[in-house]
Amino acid sequence: MKLADRVEAVPPSGIRRFFELAEEREDVISLGVGEPDFAAPWSAREAAIDSLERGRTSYTANRGMAELRAAIAAHVDDRYDLQYDPDEEVLVTAGASEALDVAFRALVDPGDRVAVAQPAYVSYVPGVTFAGGEVVDVPTRAAEEFVLTAEALERHGAADAELLVLCYPNNPTGATMSRDELEPVARFAREHDLTVLSDEIYAALTYAGEHASIATLPGMAERTIVFNGFSKAYAMTGLRLGYALGPPAAVTAMNRIHQYSLLSAPTTAQHAALDALEHCGNAVAEMRSQYDRRRRFVLSRFAEMGIDCFEATGAFYAFPESPRADAAAFAEALLEETGVAVVPGGVFGAGGAGHLRVSYATGLADLREAMDRIERFVG
Amino acid sequence: MNGRDEDASSRDDGGDRAELRALLSENARHSIADLARLADMDEAAVEATIEELESEGVIRGYQAVVDPSRVEPEPVRALVECNVTLDRETGYDDIAARLVEFPEANSLRLVSGDYDFALEVEGDSMSEVSRFIAEKVAPVPEITQTVTHYIMDTYKERGIEMSDGHEDDRLSVSP
């Protein structure tokens, strides 16, 4: 059977190889997991169960249940003082990943250039490629704490791009960007008329100050699509529920694809999400404080081992420099000899090589044991 | 007045004190070094703060949470509802001061609702616990009535579940 060229052009995720290696062993402590170790708050799970008991198993409106869209808009208004019309500017999707995919398909014409700040979540580059776009790699640097700068955008040719994709708090680095740091990026986007796709799925997991959204900067809401969801903040990854916020024309275009491919996001998950927004703020705060403790623990342990690691202040990742230049070889050896799985930074694209993504979405006892093993291994 | 309330400053917890209290409540066996890493403090400050919390009586002790069903012989525990009568000379604190002296009394709380004290009692056998309640608790002059509930099974104690917990069924490596 003939496969489409654009699919053949995209290699399988580099994560896959480490997954297979880790699966071969029994005693693995994995610091390679990109999802919370908590279960979704009970209140949200109960809402899902309740919706099933009441027989709420039909499709919802394409854009998502009106009540959920209103709750999302109210949450965002409350949090960022940004107003989105629930009827026109909110799209509920099967995870933020689906929202990103439909955004690429809705906004990218074949040959369009899409600047992607990297290292970054593994789906952006393939998503752009599947949509026929050309990726412009914009690497960020450890020396700048993996913050995206206007100079990097300029230097790597983002001025000619149609779109800019960024993700802060960042997977895989754990970097965050303050309002002041976002300002020059916003200016660059306005000057060069870039549409910005801002993946803010880790927004709730910001440990130094409040998360800043680029959409809140002057003149940005009208050129920005914000992606968020329930996977990370509410530990609901498996329920697959996210959303996009943006100008009506963009959201309508995204919905046109979404209505044909998904029809509507999973109904059970939408009920859980509504409850999450209404009742799970404390649970999020509690998980956040647990992550923050582990973050401090991991960063201190790396510092004590003499492993160079910038102070990641978001998501649940640290991104230390690999003790050996070849991070992939180091990660493989570490897994083989100690059973600790980490992901080499190179799989997350430009700027990631030579680093390791270390997830601290793992209980403290395992985290301590993993750090002890790493210390012995590098010592 | 209750002696615990005399020093109001001991309840004025914030910042590092609150963080250490939370960490120790979760796991009292964290090492000083780990507490320092988790709370972003230096070790000397951790030790000093814990000493402070202990000497002020904020932290009253450290215990293991034991699953009674895994202990041979399984201890017998009962919740005893106690109703009391007060007079000018005798307040709740006075009655409590007598009850806490019994080593069989595991916990004692003044509660709102249909009865006054919730007393948890532990012994080696049902007869031992019954005898204790009949001979030591019920005869206390201010105690007008007791209702005893034997504990049949324990599912969660001090925030810790007694089941073997949820398997981590996440993919071992994911993006």
C-alpha cells in the first residue's frame, strides 16, 4: 500500500526508542514520564461517573458543551483578565494536542513557514509538516535559561514566517517566561505580522510568580491562539480534554476541521472538566505544591552532584546538562546500568542536544532513589 | 484555660515553619538533608526550626501509621462517645485531663453534636477494652453516658490508605 509522502517524511518520535528500552526492564524508575503521577481529583472523576449514570453519552455541540465553554471563559477572565466569547472564541477539543493539530490544518497553507521555538513538545514539528508547512527551527539556549528572545527569532529567520509556536512553561525544559520576557517576542510578532500559537498547557504549574500569557500583551489577543486543557493541571491526561481560545475567524476555521474529524470532544471528559473548573482549584494548588517541593529537591540534588542545571520554574521537568556530551548515549547507559529512565533532550528538537529531560512527576521516594542511583552512576 | 493556648505565637505559623510542618506531617522520616532540599532552606535552619516547633509544642510527636490488620494479634480498637455533665468547678478540660492519663486512650477529642467527647481506646482484646470502658471511663462522675463502637476495619488513617494502592499504569516514557 502506498503511504502519503508527508507521513513518510516524518520519522517516528525519538521518545519511542526510550520507551521500548525502558519497557524491557522490570526495575525501572522512570523520570521519563510526561504526565502527572496523581489521579484526577475525585470530584472530577465523580462528575464523570455521575454523567454516565445519568446517561449523558451523546455528542455535545461541536465546540463543546455551552456550560463548559462559559466556565472556561470565566476561568480565563478571572485568571488573566482576558475576555473570550464562549460562543465564538472557545473550542473544546480532545486534548490540547487536537487543538494544535486543527490549528495547524486551519492556518497553514502548503509552503507556509512556521517558526517553532525549541526544544519543544514533540508534536509541533510533525503537526506543521502534516499540514504542509515548513518548519523554521528557533532554538533557545541554556545560557538564556531557554527563554525565547527576539534576537533568536531574528537570527533564525522567523521574520518571514506566518506563524510562531511557543510553549511556556516549557516541555521539556521547565523554562517559564515572564511578562517582561514575552514583551519583545510580542513586539516581534506584531512587527512581522506573525500569528502566535501559544501552548500554555502547563500554565497552572508555574512556581515563581504568576504565569504570564502572551495573549495578555497589547495587540496580541487578536493574533494569538492560546492552547490549554485539563491534562497537566488537573491530572486528567487520559480523559483527553483541552481547549483553544482565539479570534472568532480562527476558532471557526478550527471548528470546521474539528466538526468533521471529531464531531465533539469526549462528553464524559467534558463533564469532568466542568467539575474540575468549578471545584478542583484546591486540588490543583496541592499538586502544584507537591511538584514544587520535588522540583527543589531535584535541583538541589543536581547542584550537589555538580550537574549543571538551570533553575526550571515551570511544568514538572528539569533539563540538566548531560554529564557526557552525547546525551542519548548517556541516557541509554544510565538506563542500562541503573534502571533510571530519562529522555535525551535532542528528541525535543533544536537546542535540546546535550541535555536530559528529567520529569519529577514521580513520588518522592522513587525520586530520591533515582537521584541516588544517578549520583552513584556519575560519581 | 487550656494550657496549649497560652502562647499565641506558637500558632503563628508561616513560611518555613508551615512548610516544614507540612513536610513532616506527610512523612516524619524525611532526613534533615532532604527537608532542606524540599523546603529550600539550609540544614541548620531546618534543625533550628524543627527544634522550635517541638519546644513550642506545635509538633507533639512522631509516630508510624500501622495497619492494624497486619499486626498479630490484631489490636482491638473502639470509638467511645462520651456524654458529660459540667458544673461550676468542672469544665471539659478537667474531664479531659483525667481521661488522657489512661494509656488505653489513644485519642480524645471534644466534638460538636450529639455527644461531647470522642474517645478512641485500644487494647489487646475485646474484653480488655470493654473492661476498661466499664471500669475506668463510665465511672468518671461527670460522664453521664457512653456509647461504644468497636472498629471493624480501617481503610484510611491520618491520610494514609491501608489498601496496597494504585499501580502506576502510566507509560514508562512519554512525551
